[in-house]
Amino acid sequence: MKILVCITHVPDTTSKIQFTDNNTKFDKNGVQFIIGPYDDYALARAVELKEQLGGSLTVLNVGEADTEPTLRKALAIGADDAIRVNAHPTDSLFVANQIAHIAKSNGYELILMGRESIDFNGGMVHGMVGEILGMPSFSPVMKLEIDGDTVKMAREIEGGKEQLEAKLPLIAGCQEPIAEWKIPNMRGIMSARTKPLQVVDPVSDEVATSVSNFQLPPAKGAVKLIDKDNVEELVKLLKNEAKVL
Amino acid sequence: MSVLVYLEHADGAVKKSSLEAVSYAKALSDKLGAGDVVAVGLGSIVNDELAKAGTAGASKVLHVSDERLTAGIIQAHASAMAEVYKNVGASTLVLAKSSLGDAVAARLAVKLNAALVSNVVELPETSAGYQVKRSIYTGKAFAITEVTKEHKILAVKKNAVDLKTDGASAAVEAVSVNLSDADFAGKITATDKAEGDILLPEADVVVSGGRGLKGPENWGMIETLAKELGAATGCSKPVSDIGWRPHHEHVGQTGVKVAPTLYVAVGISGAIQHLAGVNSSKCIVVINKDPEAPFFKAADYGIVGDAFEVLPKLTEAVKALK
Ligand SMILES: Cc1cc2nc3c(=O)[nH]c(=O)nc-3n(C[C@H](O)[C@H](O)[C@H](O)COP(=O)(O)OP(=O)(O)OC[C@H]3O[C@@H](n4cnc5c(N)ncnc54)[C@H](O)[C@@H]3O)c2cc1C
């Protein structure tokens, strides 16, 4: 089976979020970048499926040259080859057009990605790619098994989950517990250095949105501590001061 | 021109977050002179429920009663909404951000050649261009986003806008749409959901437990307090990873993002990834036996103490209030 996994290159979840240039640019100073945690789940499941069914596993990122270490990490985890679309990804439609173009030319049967990126939290790229390609898309998928040309999935719904079946080819936006994150081993890291990483130019420059500037939420005030033997006081404060009861 | 609203429903009731989306659409239409607010319900749902969209601000409700649309089938919902959008001659679609909403809106954006902005927290600013404020980095920042397409889809963050209940009652009108087999490419074979529970993503009050509770057998304390407060229950990631609680209760960066009026965290250390899922809460109460727990830095009120001692007392104190 030919699998494509689309990954984002995002600040580590412990990063302090700050902006520069008059709040128009993300401040990368001191920030470590990782494979998006949801994309990492998708990748881990794809590696398992490849082990089980054979075939090929390609990872794709729309990003500038500084995302290559992230792609190499995906290669170390188990992807066979990588594609980087050389562009700054600021708009979901733009990214979806790039992915759809590459998917169309290479005929992947299964396209996996995270349910959303943890920087812009849009959760829309999988659906857009699906619509552009005329392929079904499902999200958030927490279980995915392949049985011939049938894909058996569990999708999280608010307050529970539903079991689904669909035919290949399809697209899934993934989340846990679809698989456990994989940590690259030494052999993986060594072999990743020589696996192919192809850089291609973007196909269209159409965008639907652009960010004019960023803002940070107001700082939180200090905590008010209440004695553990006086919980009635807490309830009073919640009612009369915070007015939330 | 008009503003269309996509209504989600569960257990036969229109979701609160969808009614918030209706109130947002009404405020938007008042501000921009964007015309009627038309809400759309898909699948089996009674007229009384649909009519609630009227009190939230809709002037009309359209109902596509096709049984097959009762479940949230992404493609079918997108196709149905696209057809209604075109028939109504709408210029903007508003919906609540949710996992289903995201997926449907994404496909709709391509179908309608519309710009989609997700996690919207305020009305657009249109003095120069069309700018929308949205929440990004899992609640740690906002982006003022310029929209450059004529058709717009705005997915409103839950609990970010006021729900209005002073609208007039709206007439419910039946409409039908053409759906193809391809729209039903995914077959739902089973649904596993507790009925009648307060839905965590849109709850007004949430009581969450962490590893400090020691084991699933101790969740009764969390549930009792939640019941007293009319709250939904949540948990930290390790708690759902070990299987103490179901996955859909996992709150945080990689789980459900909540934005309640009151978030009560019990025995949760307050790792940055957990905080990312709760930082939009209006008021945070932390109960932890470790005075150094990082969660206290993000809290409004805190009690340093053993959950097993404090929780029963707190439940009694809440009861006494009533
Ligand atoms: C990429 C990534 C994503 C992640 N995403 C999430 C996420 O979405 N959500 C999430 O929650 N975590 C997430 N995590 C995990 C996170 O880093 C923490 O490990 C986790 O939140 C800790 O859970 P906890 O607070 O329940 O457990 P612990 O860190 O073990 O804390 C238990 C707390 O309970 C207190 N305690 C113990 N006994 C008692 C008692 N009797 N009474 C009162 N207090 C007591 C302790 O003082 C301690 O503070 C993520 C991690 C990574 C790397």
C-alpha cells in the first residue's frame, strides 16, 4: 500500500509563545521544533501499517528549509522518503492545495495527518484535501485498521465514539490512541541521513486568509489560597467574588 | 444576502455551542447589515428544538429531515450545507468549532470557494478590510486574520460568545437537498455514547481529576462534586492513557480544549500541555497536596490539601449553598 503522511513542524508543547517585529512574526528564539503531536500519532500508525502490509511510506511537509530536521526525524521513525514543498505555510487552503497536488501525481491510497496542527489549530487541511481530490475524509480518527480495501475506523464524537467503515482511498485526521508515539532508534537515525528528501516548488499561490498581527492574552493574576479546613470560604468566593456559581 | 448557521445536535437537542453560533451570526448581521440569519438543521430533530435557534437570534430555520443526516457524516453534511447555502444566496456561514464542524467546514470551504477561519472569538472588524480575531497556539495567543475571499466561513470557539435568548420564535421550514452515494462513503457501524451527559467541550463547569486520585475507583468523589455543580467530568492525559477514564474526557493540548466558566482541577500537576487545554476558562480552582504544583500559578483559587479530605468537604459546602 502507498501511504502518505503529512506532518507539521511546530514549536515544542512546552514553548513560550512570543512574537517579534511588532507582533507580526513568531519568535523562534530558543524554541525547539517538533513533529506536530497529532501528526506523530498518524506517522506511528502509518509505520505499523507498512510493517503489516508492505508498500511505501512517504512523509510530506509544506515548509521552508529549516523544517528538514523534522522531516529527517520522520524518516528516522520509519518513513521511506520525504517531500518538502518549499514555501512558508500560513494558510490552510494554500497547504491543502500543495498536498492535493502531490497526492494526485503519486496516487497514494491512504493519506494520514494529525487532526489539527498545534500552532494554528485549524483542523481543516484533511477536509480540504479530501474535497479537492474528491476523496472521503474522516477526523478525528482514534483507531484505523485495514482489511483488504476496507478501512475500519473509530472516530471520536463529543461524549463518545463511533465505529466507521469506508473503502480506500481515503484521508484521515488522526489522534490518540491510534498508535503510540515512536522514538527513533540509532539504526533509524543513521539510515535517515541517506533516505531521499525531495524539495519541490509550490504549485499555486492562492490564499484565503493572512495574519496581520498576533496578540497575547492578558497575564493571569496571582492565585488566592484558601485554607483546606475552610472550604466554605472557597464556595463563598466563587459565588460572591468570581460570580461563577 | 444572508448569514447561514450550521446546527449540530446530539441526543435530540441542538447543541448549546450551535446556539452560540446563531447568536454570533445575529450580532454579525446587525453589525455588518448582512441580512437574515438562517439556521439549518440536518437529520431527525423535532421542531421545538430547532425553534430554539429563533430565540438565539435566527429569523428562519430550515430543516433537511433526511434520516441519513442524523449522524454526523462529514461529506453528506458538507454537500447538504453547500446546496442550502447556494439556494439561500448566503454570503457567510457561521458554525461552532468542533471536531465535526471543522471537518464539514473544511470541505464546504472548497465547495463554496470560501475563506474559513477557525476558533473565532470576536466579531469581525471591517473598518479597513475584513479582520477576524481567532485563538491560536491552543489558547496561548490570538491572530488577527485578514480574510481575502468574498464568501466566508467562521467557526466560533465554544463559550467565547454570549448566548442570547431574547429572540423571537422562528418558523421552521422543510427543505430537501440532493445527495449522492458518494456523500455516504463512510458507513457508521456502531455508536458508543453515554446519553444525557453534559458534553465536556461545551460545559459551563468542569471538574477534572489527575493521577493524584490514585485510581479509577476514586472517581466517585469527582462525579459527586460534578453532579452538585452541574458539571462535566474531565481528566489529565495519563489518566485516560492508563484507562482510568474514557479518552473523550482527556483535557489538554492533545485532548479536549475546554472553556468553561469554572474549571476545578483535582490532583493534576498542571503540566503546560494540560494548561493549554484549560487556559480559556474564566475561573480556575486547583486542589493539590503539593504547594509547589505548577497548576497554582495558573489558578484563580487554590487549596493546598489532600483531595481525599478536601473533595467531600467541598461537595458538602456546595450542597449547603443551595
Ligand atoms: C506532546 C505532549 C502532549 C501532552 N498532552 C497532554 C494533554 O493534552 N493533557 C494532559 O493532561 N497532559 C498532556 N501531556 C502530559 C503532561 O506533560 C503531564 O504528564 C500530565 O498532564 C500529568 O498528569 P497529572 O497531572 O494527572 O499527573 P502528575 O503529573 O503525576 O500529577 C499528579 C498531581 O497530583 C498531586 N497529588 C497526588 N496525590 C494527591 C492527593 N492525595 N491529593 C491532591 N493532590 C495529589 C501531585 O502533587 C501532582 O501534582 C502531554 C505531554 C506531551 C509530551
